[in-house]
Amino acid sequence: MPFFVYILASKRNGTLYIGVTNDLPRRISAHKAKLVPGFTKQYDVTLLVHFETYESILEARSREHSLKRWRRAWKLKLIEGLNPDWRDLTNELNTLAT
């Protein structure tokens, strides 16, 4: 079972949120529907701008912890390196379900 580390944004260069899950499509749907109480709901952080896949929860949690300690500029560079237009990658999650 894969695990995912993901970054959500409110808009380009906006508020960022980093999370981890074993079911990324379900988790993103919950964020978008404002079903997850707290930070993402309060600040309208719903655009999936980056995600990574890991084989174990330990690897994923380690990466999540590392990214949360990164400087904001490093996070922006990571996002823009793979997603320069800050596209919402939610539609690309359909390939994960197959």
C-alpha cells in the first residue's frame, strides 16, 4: 500500500499545508469538501500542488516532518520545479486509483 506526502495551497504563492495519507484521492476530496476541520478549512487551502509516493508510512512521515521544517522559499522551489503553473493536480489522481 503506498503512502503519500502532499502539499496543498490556497492559491499560487499562497498559504501552504503539508500532510500525509494512504488514500490521497479520498483525503483531497475531504479537504475540498471542507470536511477536514482545522487549518485547511479555515484558510481555504484546497489546491493539490505537489505530492510524492512512498512505500512505507515511516518514509512518508519522515518526509512530511522534513518538509514542514523547510524554509518557505524551499517549498516554493520544490512546487515550481515540478508544477511551475501551480496547476491543481487533483485530476491526475485518477491514475492512482487504477
